[in-house]
Amino acid sequence: MTRPTPPALELREITAGYDRAAPVLRGVSLTVGEGEAVGLLGPSGCGKSTLAKVAALLHRPFAGTVHLGGAPARGFRHRAPRAQRTAVGVVFQQPRLAADPRLTLASLIAEPLRATGRRAEAAGRTEELARSVGLGGDLLARRPHEVSDGQLQRACLARALALRPRVLVCDEMTAMLDASTTAALVAVVEDYRERSGAALLAVGHDRTLLERWCDRTVEMAAGAEAGTALRSARRAPADTSAG
Amino acid sequence: MSQAPQKDGGSPGGRPLLSVRELSVRFRMSGGREIAAVSDVSFDLAPGECLALVGESGCGKSVLASALLGLLPRNAYVSGRALLSGPGARDALDLLAADEATLARTVRGRRVGLVPQSPAAHLTPVRTVRSQLAETVRELTGRKRGELAEATLAAAGRAAFPADHLDRYPHQLSGGLAQRAATALALVGDAPLLLADEPTTGLDRDLVERTVDELRAHTEDGCGLLIITHDLAAAERIADRVAVMYAGRVAELTAAADFFGSPGPRHPYARGLLDALPERAFAPIPGMPPELGDLPEGCAFAPRCARASDACATVPALTGGVACHHPVTATDTAQESGHDIATAPDTDGTPGAAGPYGTAGGDDADGTRQPEGSRA
């Protein structure tokens, strides 16, 4: 290769929050390489979810830039151009708050396809997506209140993969789930990444999980300040000692 | 970990604090459908003991907690017994047979304290923590106005809730402080049984550890703690014994040290659940749990189980702490991991003197916390 590939996701000097006078983040930078999996660790309230929302173009920062595949983000939320918006898939912590209670799981998974005018391919693709996350049979005809948290989160993950994103942002995707469902969903994400080469930003507070899952982890302290480089650690060999 | 090894946990005569026998809960749905949320659950809990009820979401563990407190909706049908012992022999009460008035006036908050799943939703949003705590202190302890303020402060202190936050409203509290406020409310009545239903959902690891350590600390005074959780690390941290639930049944009930350490879980499901942890194999159990409204005949885990055979067409009884026709033995464990089998303790544990659900009872083999070193 003559030129290095640009990183899949690059956050430069992001200052963001919900009150200009007291931003949650100040001048935070983070890079996720092409095909790389980065775990973002930090205590409750340190702003890691806010950073994840900025990365997914769901929250406009007060200052700083977001680059996707080398191209600067040209807008946030509904102002984000479709090509950029759909290049990032997001899975949130609480599937119940992230799913329209009126939709069946099948419609939920197909929603991004419909919203981007690909209704024709929705049927076949929905089945394929559902199968990839382990959902099948009559589950797809049910609505969120008729399934467990784990089943609903599987549907939300399928939805996030529907438009084949280049970057996947998982914000505490498994915090509500038991160990087996956690391992199953991580396996689905990794399977997708292997096939597609997509990059991953996994946000959470479970160090053991993120160190096992990601290529490297990045540590965010409470009230991250300008210039504080986020501490980064490469993946260590799996620690097998329990507890 | 801060807990000192517990003293002999048996109450006089080894009487358990809570004795649950063949507890079943069925929900009747429209169209004649029936949901088998809890089936034939039996266990004992001794004073000073911590039992962790673990399992996937939807396995029936929260329904079990609601059944013990009489908080199930009207379409629930409960059978079995749940005997809560009192100071005298005549104070024993079957929680499943008690009427609403008895539960409301003498049980909830007084004999059973509930630490709820989402404290932010459990607290009244329009009142300060002080006001809610004072009301609870007044109702449960009968303190008069003059001493109420001081008693409220003391109640907050017991759950390590900071006094300078008492005048805040629930939405002004962090997740950890809301949890402490709810715990403070649960502790006011000095209930001998504490029931914690997923008390750490949504908290980060440090707060999880602090919360469960604080709960555990209350067993030092002889309180029995039943903690319901999907967080295996939290269970390992504080539990004396572990009950693994699957599809409404107890699959395995065993000492926490044996479960998390050596020889490890014996039920294939429990083993799979533990192996799914990122610090272990990080491998999911294939498939998903069955629908509680449409359980397979026989062992509910058989469709996902590599060890299943024709024998699994009948529901296995809980014998010697495990409900499985083909439990994992010490030999299997040694073959899987290449461990030296000679060092593994004998796994063919005969049921303790206290019976198949063996609490500490008079015998301290089950109820006593192992020193930290032995669990590595």
C-alpha cells in the first residue's frame, strides 16, 4: 500500500455536553483504526456515553471534529448526510428505551431498510439478520413487551447491522444482560466484523469484558480535561483467574 | 473483601430463617394459556447467611421474590410453602398463605425488607429522601416527633447515605446514592430477612462491589440475605450459597466456594453460564432459554444441552444439590481442564444433615464462608 488507510473513526478535540457553561467533555480525542475494536472504559458520569453519541453523529459537540473514514462529519443528528449517518450502527444499553413498543421485532429490524427506501429487500434481509442474532420463529411477530431484555437486545443489534455499518458503536450493550447472552451478542458483533471489516467502539464499565473483547482499551477519567490523552492499553493475554 | 468468616450461622436448633418448599407460580393468561414462571422451588436460608439466586432474565427469579412478598398480580396462582420463622415458635408464618392485611401490617418492611431493582423508580419522585425516610421510620418504629429527626439521620447512616444529601429529590441522586436511599428504607424495620432483587442493575463495577458489600455487612447481625441477580461476579463476591435458576426451576443449589472455585458447577447449564464469563471461556450457551408458556417436556435445558439423552424426557429432581440426569463429575472436570483430579474435593456430596436443601443448620459445612484464600 502506498498510502495508509484513514482511521474508521476519528474524534478530534471534542468538547461536548448539555450545558455550554459546563461541558461533560473538554478536548477529548480518540481514534479507532480501520477494522479495529476499541473499548472505552470509565466510571458512571465521566462522559463516555456522550462521546459515544458524538461518534455516532447523534449529538453535536460544542467544539471539535468527527471524521469517518477520513471524511469530516458534515452534520449531526437529522442534519447528518445519510451516507455518513448510516455508516455508523449504534446499540444502546436499554433495549426497551431504544425500541418502538408498537413495532414487531421483524419491523424493528427492518426499520433502517424502510427508512432508507430499501423496502423491497427488507423481507429477505430481515430474516437473514434475525438468523444472525439467533432470533427466529414466532419471536419476530412479537412486540417488545412480549420478549425478554436479551431477545429485544438481539433485535436491536440486528437493526444496527441492517445497513452494514463501517463503524459499530455499542454503548453498554450488555450491561443489563446475563453472561451467556453477553457472550452470544459479542460473538454476533465479532462475526459481523470479521465478515465486513467494520470497526468497533465499545463503551462500558466492565473492564474484564472490554479487555477480552477489544484490541485495546482506553480509559476515561471523570471530567476529562483538555489535553489529557486518554490512557490506552493493548490487549493482554486473557486473565483466567476468576474474580 | 472485608467480611470476616462468619460465626456458626445456625439459629437455636438450626432452624432456618426462611424455608421455601415446592413453590410454584402460574400465570393464567387470556385464551387459557398458562405461564409456568416458577416450578417446585425449594430452599432454606439460615440467619446470617447469604443465598444468591442467579439466572438469565426471564428465568422466574424476580417472580419468586414477588411471590414471597405477596406482590404478584391477580392472575398469578401460587402453591407451596414459604415458612418465615419468628422469635417464637408461634411466630412462624407461611408467606404464601398469609392474607394481604397480615403482609401489609406485619411482614413487608418489618419481617422482610425489600431492596428493589431500580431504586430511582422505587422512591417517590416528588418528595425528598429525608421526608420518605422519616415517614418510614415513623410507621415502622413508632418514633414520636421529637426523636424522629435523629432516628431518620441514624437510618440514613446505616446505609451510608450521606446526611447532606437528605434534602435532595430522587432525580438529584446518582445511581449509587439512590441505591443507598432505597437500602436505608429497607433497613429501617430491622427485618430479619433482606430480599434484594437485582440491586446492582445499571451500576458500574465499583458501585456494584460497594453495594453488595454493604448488603453483605448486614448479615453480620444475623440477618438473612436473599439476593437475586444476573451478575455472577457480584454473587461470587458475597454469597455463601448459590441457587441457579433455569426456566423457573432450581437447576443447582450449592456452596458458593464449590460453585465458583473447585470443583465448579455440576449442572451443565450452570457450567455453561459460568463459562460464558469474559474471564473464563467467553463462550455462549447455544440457543436461547425456552418460553415459560411453552416449556418442553422433561428437562427444560435438554434442547440446549450437549449431555442430553433419552433420560432427559423426564424432569430431573433436585438431589444432592443438582437437578440433572447427567451432572458434570469431577472426572469430567479433570478431563476438560487437565487439572489434577487428586486435589479436587469429593464432589459426590451427600445431602447435609439438614436435608436436600441443606442450610447451615447445626452443621457449618454449608453455611460458613470459606476464607478468601481457599477460593482462588
